[in-house]
Amino acid sequence: MANLYRMRSDGSVKSKREIRALMPNVSFPGGHWTENACDLVGCDLVHDSTPPSSKVTQTVELDGAEESDGKYKQKWKIVNLPDDEAASAARSYRSNLLAQTDYLALADSTLTQEMRDYRQSLRDVPSQSGFPHDITWPSKPE
């Protein structure tokens, strides 16, 4: 991810481009901004952090920065997709899981009962009561 900076004046997180646009009469150093350059601009470097895991029906978005051990790190939030997008994402994920077992359903191959049950459970995902935001995904048999 591109370097981001937390503005000390209001806590907002901005890119170098956004900071330069806010201060058109300031000459900025190229490359990585040192701590001294950040002090002059009034910002702090925001260090990368690992985004949290999310469900198929969610997205992870940057939500500013938070201080940890004297440094600012990326802060994340998980956002549920709107129902129509969540349903589409869940169906797409389900279709991908089904496609991964399609080769087993060829005419010259015999499916085990466990695999038949798994594939049927995948087809039944949209009929679950919690669909699309609360889905119990079936486990693929070995």
C-alpha cells in the first residue's frame, strides 16, 4: 500500500498527493519522508497493518489510524455488503466451490454419497434462513 500519513491537526489519514494538494506552496522532499519532514508538515507516518479476515459477504475498509506503541498503524473496519451484493457474492463463492468438484460428476466418474451431499448442500445455501449474511458453509469431504 502507498505510504499514508496521519495529520496531527485533525487525525485524518492522507496520501502524499493529498497532503501536497493541501499545501501547494510547500516544497516537499522526494521519496520516503523522514521524521523531520513529517514534523515540518505536521503529520505522522501510518505503518501498514494486516487487515482482519472477513466473510464472503463483507468488505474490509481502511478506517483511519490508531496509535500503538508510539506509532500509528492502519485501522480497519469490516462492512457488510448490501443484501443484493451479499447474495451475489455468496452465490459466486458457492458456484466456485461447486466448480471445484465438477470433475467428480463426469459421466465416467462415480460420486460418493458424501460428495453428492456436499454438492447438494452447496446448492441449498441460498435457502438457509440467515442467507446472505449468516451462512453455514458445508465442509468438503476428503
